[in-house]
Amino acid sequence: MGLRTVLLVVCGLLVVNFCVAAFWMQDQMYQRAARLNLLAALICLAALAAGLAGFEAAALAGAALALVLGISSFRLLRIGRG
């Protein structure tokens, strides 16, 4: 199993994770945090497409950016600005 395969699987799982978190946050009326998670899911989808096209560095950068946005959304919840 190569690095490309692992990257594609991780990006796919992150898309699902961010979508589930976004729908939960939206259900709990945390609109800003939900929007950040949806944006992170879209970035992961773009990273997935970049990985499929053979641009592994761009896919890795997109996944890292999406993770930072996902962490930021939970920080918004913690400080009460969700």
C-alpha cells in the first residue's frame, strides 16, 4: 500500500468526518462552526481530486489545511462563538 493510497483513504475519511461534525453542529445551532466544517469537507474533496490527479503534495497540503479548519471549528465551540 503506497503513500498515495493512504492519502486518498485519509482524505475520504476526513470528508465523512467533517460532514458528520458539520451536521451535528448545525443541529445544535452552532452555525459558524458548522460552516467551517463544511468548508473543510470541500477542501478535503479538492485534496482528494488532486491526489487522484497525481498531485500528492497539493493533496497533503489540502488535508493539512482542512484539519486546521476542523480544529478551529471546535475551538469556536469551546470559547462560545460557534
